[in-house]
Amino acid sequence: MDSSESTRQTTDAKKTSSRRCDAAAAAAVRVPFQILTTILLSLLIPLSFLLLARLSTAQYFLSATDNYPREADAAAAAAESTSTSFLCSLFLYSKKPTVLHFLVSLITVSSLTYALTGKFIFRPSHHSSSADQPPSERRRLYGAWLLLFVFQVCVGLGIEGSIAAGIDGSGFGQESSFLLRIAFFFGLHETILFWRWTVVKPVVDDTMFGCWRKEGWVEKAAVGVSYGGLWWWRLREEVEALVVVPALMAEVGVADFMGWWLYYLTVAIGVVRVVRGFVFTVGILTRRREEIDLRRPNDDKV
């Protein structure tokens, strides 16, 4: 009996050790993939602004050359053309705002609300497992799934169409002031963080781990570096079209106005972030000065 019991315990220990090794190996693969996926999905926001700037550029050039097709002609051409031409017609030949305009507006307004009040409109889920989530949290997670899917489709189709049409919005130059561009840079970064925290991370963590996972400094740094690279490579030169095109066009459409509005809304987010950081820094310095004054001996009493 003792021999069989010992054998069974040894077998159970080996199985437990094997499961732990398998779990460790799976985690070693999933964690880097989770970080990479989070980075790529977080960049959907700056890519959306890049696409909106290219749409404004395309509409300006088409209207300036009197080559802007009517809606009926555009629909007929799209029905008879290839898929690439259809994408160009869908995203470039309409003066009306696209779905992407409304989605980016939703995220940007929510980010500004959070920057001002510290309250989430889309509250992220931090439950330890999917089974612990109440029905409201699951519905919110499904909504994040849907929002992420629509963003991917719109950005993917739009970028493909703009590349096929050869659209480049860097020809307008940098008309905004340096301080305005700095405020936009920080505002867009704040919007990316809000988007990642409320939409991307809950979806990615639930898909790969089944629960919320605490993020580390590697993930935060990777997202920041990726955004900085995209900004230096393309975004800093092309995003200015959002404010330059409405000033050049004789007739400003709703889509152009929304692009201009989104630019300055992002600038407002950047200003709020800078002011909040300044106040936080002043508060730290003031507390340290008070601590130094309390520790300093009172010479008058000596």
C-alpha cells in the first residue's frame, strides 16, 4: 500500500510540474504577443488622424481641379471599378463625414472629459477572471470589441485607398505654431493612452488571458516609442492638413470642419495635460520645500 501510494504521489507531482512548465511556456509566448498586439491596436488612433488628414487633402485637390465627381457618378464608377477604385470612391469622393469622423470624435471627446474630470465614460474592466464580471461589464466588453473592429476596418480600408490614390498631405507644410504642435502631440498621446486603457487593453487581456492583466513599464514605453516613431515618420507633416485645408477651401464642408474641430480638440487635451503636469510638479516641489523647512533647525530658538 505504501509503495503504490508513493508511486501515485510521484506521478501526481510529475503531472503538476509538467502543467506548470506548460503554463510558463505559454505565458512566455503570450506576453510578448500581447504587448505587440496592444501596440498595434493603440496606433489606430494616430493612424485615424493620419487618414482624416489625407481625406482632407484629397478633397482639397479634387475640388481645386474641378474633378470632384457627383455622388451618382461616384457610385456608378465604384460599382463598375475594381476593389481599390471602390475604396478610393468610398473614402475620397464624398464630402460627407465618414464613420471614422464620428468614431474619432467619440474617443476624443471622451478623452477630454476624462482629462477634465478624471471620470471614464467607457469604464475599463479590472476583474480577475471572466466569470467574475457582471453582465454590464460583459456588455461593455462586447461594445469595445465592436468599436475596435469598426476602427480596424475603417483605418485599413482608408489607408489602402489613400495609398492606391497616391495621396500625401505633407505638401502643406507646418503652418501651426510650435507650441500648438507640441500641445497637439501631447493631446494625441493622452488620447492614445485613454483609448488603450478603455478599449484596447480590456479586449486584448480578455482574449489572451481571460482576465485583466496589470501592465508593466515595458508595455507603456513600447507604446510611447511607437507613437513617437509614427509622429516623426509621417504624422507631424501630414496632420497639419486638418487645419490648413479648411482655410484654403472656398466652401468648407462638414467633414473638413470636423477635421479642424478634432485637431483643436486634441490641442485642448494637450493643454490640459501640460497644465495638470505643471500643477503636479509645483505641488511636489512645494511639499519638499515644506519638509526641508520643518527639518531645518530654528536658529531663533538657539
